[in-house]
Amino acid sequence: MKQFVTVYGAEPDGVWAAPGRVNLIGEHTDYNDGFVLPFALPQRTLVAASRVDTPTWTVWSEQADEQITFDLSERVPGWGAYVAGVVWVLREAGFDVPGARMAVTSDVPLGAGLSSSAALESSVLTALADLGGLDLPVDERPRLAQRAENDYAGMPCGIMDQSAAIRCREGHALFLDCRTLDVEHIPFDVAAAGLAVLVVDTKAPHRHVTGEYAARRTACEEAARLLGLPALRDATLESLSTLDSPELRRRARHVITEDQRVLDTVALLRGGRVREIGPLMTASHASMRDDFEITVPEVDTAVEAALSAGAHGARMTGGGFGGCVLALVDAGETDRVAAAVASAFAQRGFSPPEPFVAVPGPGALRL
Ligand code: GLA
């Protein structure tokens, strides 16, 4: 990577990559032991790295336009926390993590709900595991990357994003059972079905994301506790009438119905019935808007405009309060649907959205 050579004056030992993701369906189900169905984006984070002999880590980031150096005695703030958190979690897990010099570049949009942080954690983890020859099976890596984010960076996320960044396969969506961590790679060839997945970055300013996310997670855990269950994965719609709080009932209803929508989506995709997943996507959006209350006017506008312009289904993807919308559209219609969303945004005085077409790419790898 030319940036590594410019910064450190030598070739790196290797270059590793991990992608951003979109989630086709299954939102806020991961930390409820439920089901998710993300796929990896072609946009990814690259880490060029070389081993050094001392336990120090020097990281230059093109996006931050900054170089940091840390050792084991420091707690690193800001973007560096996603790198230092990985070093920390690997050591916590008993691994002898090699010191390293790294250069990081990425085309995963930041703060757009496309898991740029998981891409950074996962690319660094993959690089350090290879550089150090660590005996770390791929299916154990997402849990470590998630812990780096939970316990070091301080975001109480579930396991979806790190699983997507590490375990996805090109041309497939990742059907993940977040309780067992079993995965099934579901072929997702939208082009063969004459379709495309249009992603629209709404550019909506994220509002109180971490606090609202944590509040949803707490509400779900509280609902499961009141129902006497280990997690909402085990709850039924019938049982919800025993919850006194209408808000908790709504939150739990989202999770229960969303898990079912993931299973229904997987069943349709297994049968090659791609177009028919559209209504499930749209129902997922309504559930996030009305029951889980995590949408904002920009994402609701984007979904409505896409559907009015002929999308077969549309929904917000990711944690909520901004971020991106996915629309399943006929292959020749992506520009027209994107233009319809842009025009709806202009009418409402929102900043121009940024559309792109997403094709499922591979998970983390050495280049
Ligand atoms: C964020 C989190 C994930 C998941 C989604 C919502 O992306 O990082 O763990 O909870 O929100 O589905």
C-alpha cells in the first residue's frame, strides 16, 4: 500500500481488508439472541501492517489524517480506541499480540450506519492474528472484536457487525443465529433475479445514537426479565399481554416479529424467490418506526419515496436514528428510484442523500 510506504519508508509485511456491511433484515435482534441477515459491502477498510519487536503500536489513519502511537499502559480515545481495543481484547484472551506499525485507509462511509468501526476492528484483528501467527479460529473472532467495541470503545453493540465483517462471503448474505453463532451462507444474487439493492445514505445527522441504542437494549433486557426468559428470542407475541408497560410491549413486539421476518426472508431466498422479500423489508421498517421507534424523518422519507417510485420493498438498515436505507428495485430502475428519493429530500429541505448500488462482497481477508 503506497500510503504505508510514504508514512514508514518501507513496504509492509502484508495488507488486510475487512468490509462495511448492510443488514438485509433483522434489526436490533442480535443482542436479543435472535437472527440477522447482513451482507458485506464492497467498501472496505484496508490495513497495511508490519511487525515490530517492542509492544508498541503505531497507527496512521488516512481518514483521521493522524498518526498515533500507544503501548499497553494507555487508554486510547477517539478512532484509535477501535485499534487499541483489539490489542487489549487479544491480550485479555491470552494471546501474545505482536507490536506493529499500521496504515489504515477506508472507503466505508463514516457514521452512515455501515459499520465502519467493525470494519476497522476486524481488519486490525485479522492483521494482528496473521502477523503474530495467533491460533484464533475465524468463528471466534467476531466475539473478540465485539468485546473490543463493548468494553474498550464503550458502545454496547451486539455481534452482527463484527460477524458480517469477518464471516460474510461474496455473493451471499450471512444468516446468523446470534445465540449459537451458527451461520449459513445464503446465496443472494439479486442481479440474476433482475433486481438490485439500492442503498441510500440519508446523511441524517445521527442524534443521541449511543444513548438511544443503549436504552433500546436495556428495554429489551427488561422485557425478557419480566417475562422470565433468557432473551426475547424465546418470547411469543401471546406472552406480551402480561407486560404492563405499553412501551415494553412495543419494543418486544418489534424483536419477536423481526426475528420471524428474518426466518421468512431466509425461506424465500432459499427458494430463489428474491422479489418476494420486498414486503418483509417494508414491514421491518414499519416495525422499527412504530414499535421500536428508532427511525427519523429522513429515513422514513427515503423509504416512502423509494416505495412510491416502485421499489419492491425498503427499510432502514443498522442501529437507527439516521444512517442508510435499502431498497429492493428492478435492475434498470436504480437511477430513477434514487432520483425520486433525492427529490423528496429536496422538497423537505434535507441535505442531498447519497445513493449507491450494493453487491455482496467478501468478509475479512489478507490481500
Ligand atoms: C448496530 C449494532 C449491531 C446491531 C444493529 C441493529 O449496527 O452495532 O450490533 O444491534 O445496530 O440491528
